[in-house]
Amino acid sequence: MITDKLLFRFLNQETSNKENRIIKDWLSGNPDQANRLNHLKEILESADQIINQEEITNDWNTIESKLQIKQPALHIHPALSVRLAGIAAVLLILVGSGLLWFYRMNTHIVRNEDQYTKSVFLPDGTQVDLGPGSKLVYDSEFSEGIRVIRLTGEACFDVTSDPVHPFTVIAGLAKIKVTGTRFVVNASPRSKEVEVSVKSGNVLFYNSDTMNKNSFRMGLVAGEKGIFYPALNRMDKTSDPYFHSTP
């Protein structure tokens, strides 16, 4: 049985390989479980913050004042007050964790506003270590097997294996497609260059779904790095100097 205690141990990297496999299967079996795991992670990272009812009320008032929200002269039902307090608590936990989640229609956006790497679990059980200032975006269709995400910045992906539903990362003007492996992507928003370093398995690195004179694609295996230079219209392959130092 998957308990919160087990999941907290998993987040603290205290579980065995067998337990890790069980949790991975549990995550991939129901996309909603990722929300539960991410919620527990936020609680764990904010454990040093004690938020009581009075603090929630004060912080909600602070949020309202910063957003310049004018409180209408209406009697608020007690149930609504509790709901507002809950929303405030969630906002505080998200801000405190450094991860900001946005939902726009069917689009999910995750930003790492902190100065160090944060772990995020996708609905299929894939773990993403999102670098500082980085952002990833995925649609609700992800839960239906269309495993496509967009990345700005840097992230390490530990992809849950699923040969039937390939996992695709769109980074700048390049794409990375895998079925289940571990790799690092660095997509610089300034230079537009995209780097892919493979830590295990293999990936397909390319810039176009159709082949023409400006199309590039290459296979990369563990220990190799691919770099796409849009300004030079070139894609190179080299060895990853940090491969053996990566756990």
C-alpha cells in the first residue's frame, strides 16, 4: 500500500530500489497520483514554516493589499472564508517551495523561482530536476499518453519507460525524443543553443520533423553530448566531460 510515510521516505531518497519501482508503477498507473506526490513534496520543503489560522488570515490580507484587491462590502459566508484561507495557504506553500505552478485552460506551467534545482514529478512518473530560473510546460493531453513537454532553461529528465508513448522535449528550435532514459537538456533562451547530455540509454536529437537541407538529426548514447547551433545552422556531437562524475 502506498502511504504518505512511504512517499516522504521516497522524497528523502530513503527508499530501496524495490520500493522505488513500486512507486514508479503507482505513479504511471494513475496520473492524478503525481499531484499527490508533488503536494507532499511541497509540504516537506515547507515543513519549517508553521502556518496557523491567524497567520493565514494575515498573509491573505497581505496578498490582497499587494494585488490591490478591493474588498467589497458584502457578508462572506463562513465556508467561503475557509476556502479563501485554504487558497492563501496553498499560495504560501508554493511560494515557499520555490516552485510556481500555473494552470491556463488545459496547459500546465511549472517555474523554478529558486536559486537551486527543484524536483518535479510529471503525471507519468517521470522525474524532472528543474534548474534555477527554468520553466517547463505540458498540456493535459500528457495524461492521455501524448508525452510532450516544452522546456526553457536547464533540466535533468529521468523518464519513465513507455515504448508505446515516446517522451518528447521541445527545447527552443530543437527536439529530443526518448522512450525511457536519463538525460540533461540546457536550452539557452539568449543564444538559442540547445545542449543534450545523455546519462543512460539513448535519445534522438533533431530540429525538424521533415527532412530538408536545413534538417539535422542524430542518435546519442550514454556519455555523448549533442549541441544545436541555430545561428550557425549546425548540429555537433561530442563526448560529455562530466559523464563519469554524474551519479
